[in-house]
Amino acid sequence: LTTYTRRPLIVGNWKMHKTLAQTRELLQALRTQALPAAVDVVVCPPFTALAAASEELRGSRIALGAQTMHEEEQGAFTGEVSPIMLRELSVSHVILGHSERRRFCGETDESIARKVRAALAHDITPIVAVGETAEEHERGLAIELAVSRTRAAFTELTQKEVARCVVAYEPIWAIGTGLVDEPTETNVVMGAIRSCLPGLQNASILYGGSMKADNAAALVKQSNIDGGLIGGASLTAQAFLAVIEIL
Ligand code: 13P
């Protein structure tokens, strides 16, 4: 399993977008491009497209991620997908605790922590998403919540295990809205995440929320921002490559 020593990392979260044909088309466009050697790139298609994506990415240096995962290896969990099923498709990363899943699918700090441990046990790199709502932001709770959610996701992990994880700071009010905070403000929150647990000093910590080519340079210039978790701008080759090239 890769330990990220703060390597620049760009992750595309496709959310509920892309049919099989669209998946193949986008990945064919991405894999034929020369990507900067210093940047790690991961794409996270929906479950239905993972097998096709795995095939398209064979031999390419773009890695494959899933958008969530169940913590059990198998069982009576209708609709869920297990770490073993993901590994079979060469999935190396999984987004856990995305705010959309916390909000719409009942994910909690406790369930996310179980999934993080399961991912690590199966050599899948967890990308743990944390972030505050607009209201929490206005009440000045961004740092406190980012820190408490990060610590909660990583309970019971050793320092070495924490160092194998990725954290994505995604303020909920910035997701899909075109709004971004001052990069220096974002950097303060991300610095607090980095120093809240031993092991995170050398981990890759990503920013997510309306990140695109226009604002990526100012963000990744910050001392605590190692890359991005990209939604909308990961859905076309042109927009995604434009962000990758900035890193
Ligand atoms: P947008 O880039 O579309 O704001 O989405 C961010 C996100 O939620 C990535 O996980």
C-alpha cells in the first residue's frame, strides 16, 4: 500500500454521473494524456462503472477509487459493496464519509471509523472527507468540527495506520456552489487537521469544494494543501486535466 509522503494527489469524485459508455470515453481521453510524473491521479466512478474503468485503466498510472464501501467482507447487506469486491477490480482508494453520504445515507462518525479500519485491512487507501455546513461555518466551528471528525474517523488506529490515510477537507457550503473561502483561511483549517493526530504530518490532505483550474493554483500554493478532491471539474477530460496540470 502506498504511503503518501505529501505527494500531490488529485482525486476525481464522479458522484452519480457517467454510464458505462461515458466512463470508457472519459477514461480513454484521460489515459492517452501525459500526466505530470509528480502528481498521483485517482478517479472514482460509480459502482456500476468500476469494472469497465478497471479495464480501461489497466497499464495506466491513473488509479481507481470507489465512492463508498461496506466494512464487512460479505453478508446480508442489500445494496452494499465489500472491500473484497473492490480489490478484485484493482480499486486502490475509497472515499469515506463524504458529506452527501453523511447527509443522505445515514453515515456516522462510528460507521466511517469502521470502514476506515476495513479499508486499511484490505490495503485500500481511505480518503476521509470532513467539513462543516454553512451554518457551522458562520458560527466559527470549522476547525473544531474538522478536527473532531478527523479524530473520530481514525479512532483505534496506530500512528502508522493514520499515516496511510488521506483526509479531504470539504466545506459543505463550497460543494457544487462555486463558492470558495480565502485560500489562507482554508489553509488554517487544514493545518489544524494536519496537527490533530500523530501520523497526519506526512499524509496527503486534500481540499474539496468547487475546486477547478481557476482557483487550484492559489489553493495548492498553501502550505497544508497537497491536492484536491474534485467533483464537477472531474467530469470532463479537459477540466480535470487542467487541474492536474496546475499541481
Ligand atoms: P464539486 O467540486 O463539484 O464542488 O464537488 C466537490 C466534492 O464534493 C468532491 O467530493
